[in-house]
Amino acid sequence: MTDDTDHKQQMQKVQAKQRERVAELQDPEQGLVLVHTGNGKGKSSSAFGVIVRALGWKQKVGVVQFIKGKWITGERQFFDKLGTVTWHTMGEGFTWDTQDKDRDIAAAEAAFAKGCEMMASGEYDLIVMDEINIALRYDYLSVENVIAGLEARNKRTGVILTGRDAKPELCDYADLVTEMTEVKHPFHNGIKAQRGVDF
């Protein structure tokens, strides 16, 4: 038996197993909840990639940003030019910038209220709650209230929640959890954040 023939037979077996597995899967016929967390880079970036995929299918998308405040980012500029994503930047900047817990809590609660309104409206296929995990980490929001908001979402609406240190209860609730692992980061070598890569 030649290597080509052996390879073909192996791949046919892999294909048959994969098709059998896919045939057993079911569509839940509702939007999924995804959590992007971990210390590595790419949590928000991955969510914005999913936005592009959803827009490719002509789905309606909304973003609520919790922490980043008035920070000018490439993704915001891009989606603003595109004009097809509803975007609410409602944070006031990083927690070490505001140094006012009551203000941070009020901003997080307002952002989550907007997110709940959008999730429940039935108008969106996908909502990204960018950096909500940071708001949860500092107890600006309760995980119980966030899960209740997700439970109350319209059946059509999927949600992505980003930010490091996602609460275990949220991870248990989610359909998909991805943890980004930092292997190497230029920041540790004295390199500042780069336009077009980091923001």
C-alpha cells in the first residue's frame, strides 16, 4: 500500500467519524453565550472577529463597552465608518483612572442596563459586552444580576462577554468559554501598546 493510499484511507475514517458526530448535534435555536477571558491578549479582538462574521451573514450587532471610556480604538473607528453596528461606549476609563468607586459602579450599572435593554429587545442577533468581566471583578455588578439579564434575553440574541477574571458562575452558565493564555507580551520588554495591534 502506498503512502498516498494509506493517507486517503485514514482521512476517510476521520471524515466518517466527523460526519457521524455532526449528525448527532442539534441546533438549540437560540443565541449562545460566549465568554472570552484569561490574561492573554485577544479577548476583545476575538469578539470583534465574531462581529465581522455575524455581519457577513447580515445579522444585527450591538456593542456595549464597559471600561474603555473615550479611548480611541481602531475597531470603533472601523465600525463607525461601516455604520452597521450599534455601539455604546459607556465606561469612564480604566478603574485606576477614575479612582472613584461610586462613579465606576454607576457607569457599570448604566452600561449593563443598556445591554439588558438591547438583549431583551429582539432586535439583535449578537451583543458584545466588552470588558464586562472587569466590572464584575471589581464588584461593580453582581454576577447574579448579569446571569439574570442573560436569562431574560430574547431567544434570538447571542452574547459575548469579554475581560479577564471571568466569574466561575458566569463560566458555568456560558455555552462557550475561551481562556486566552499569555505566552509572551511586548509590554514586558518595554514596548508600549501599538496602534492597529493593541487598539
